[in-house]
Amino acid sequence: MNLQDQIDKNKLPRHLAVIMDGNGRWAKQKGLYRSIGHENGTKAVREIVEACAEIHIPFLTLYAFSTENWNRPKLEVELLMKLLVSSLKKEIKTLQKNNIKLNAIGNLDALPKRAFTELHDVMDQTKSNDRMTLTLALSYGSREEITKTIKEISHKVKNNLISPGEIDESVINNHLYTQNLPDVDLLIRTSGEQRISNFLLWQIAYAELYFTETLWPDYTKNHLFEALLNYQNRERRFGKTIEQIKQ
């Protein structure tokens, strides 16, 4: 029995998030430019997106470019933005074929004009697709997101649009970039690093974390299926006892 056949389709994460790490190290190990690592990383994106659609995971979020990534060398940032544009153009057929809706979160206004335009064009073309929502976290940082949320809610309190007593989790959720997404159930990070790196800090409050040594360009659907099988063998109690969960 192959790995995919072992997966319980009734116990899949509703929202899977992935920190795609290791493109640069993959290239370095092979004596190649970092740009080659990023280009090969797009192949892994395609395989994982298609695999998630095939097994019916409704929400997939990929950490594509963080707020901190703007501090990388200028040439690398320019390459990543060009790669974003070319990938969006190439993958529109894949998204349409698989009935996948493209979404994006982050400070998108910080993107170069061409990347911003191409991103919104693909989002508009796929907005009616309903098999899966693929979210790209671009120019995204969770601390920036939370700061933005606090400012927006504070402004509403100041203008008597909401009282302090009305602020609860749902109000906060409605001001996050991810307001239309459920909380994350499973977070995967590749490359062996074991940290969150300012990604979806609010949304992963009860997510299961899975770290793998595999570098992102080498990540295949079988690696994904291994992570899902590991996830399905965990007890998710959300602060309750195992006896309460079983009841």
C-alpha cells in the first residue's frame, strides 16, 4: 500500500501551512547559484499544490516572502519578484485545471508594481474556483499583521465604532489578513530549522508542528503524505483531557 492510500481522508487538516525553507542551501550544496535553488523550489510548489488538491485539503497557505526577506541582497530580491511574476503566469493553467482559487496575504502594497498587478490578475481569474484556496504569504510578517490589527481596532474604538468591551477573538480575527481563512491545523517547515519565523503566530495557536530535514526543492508529495500520516497519529486535545475528546 502506498503512502497516499494509508491516509485517512476523514482526518485531514482543513488548513495546512508550509514554511518553504532551504532553496539557498540546496543550491549551495550543489555548487549552484541561489537563484537556481529558488527556481527549483517552484517545482516543489506545483507538486505540493496539486497533491493537496487531489486529496481534498481545502486550504493551503505557503510562506513565499516575508517582511524580513526585503533585507536580503537587492539582486536576490529582484530575482524573487521576477520569479513570482513568471510563476504566476505559468501556473494560471494549473490553478484553473485543478479548480484552485489563488489568495494572498501580507503587505501587498510593498510589492513591485508588476508583481502586484500580475498577482491580482491571477486572483481575479481564479476567484470563482472552489476546490481549494491556495494562499501565498507575500511581504508577510505576523508581528506587522498584529500591529496593523491593533491600530485598526484602536481607530474604531477612538471613533466609537466599537467599545473596548466588545473586543474578543472574533473581532481580532476579522481584522487579520487571514480573516477569510480557518485557523491552521498543521504547520510544516522544511530544511531542518525548527522555528516559526514570524509566520501566522495568532493562527497557529493550536496547530500541530512538523519539521523535516528535507530541503524545499527536494520536497515531494510523498514527504507531504508522511507529514499527514504523522499528523493523523497525534492527539489534538485543544486544552481538554483525552477522556473529554473521546466522549
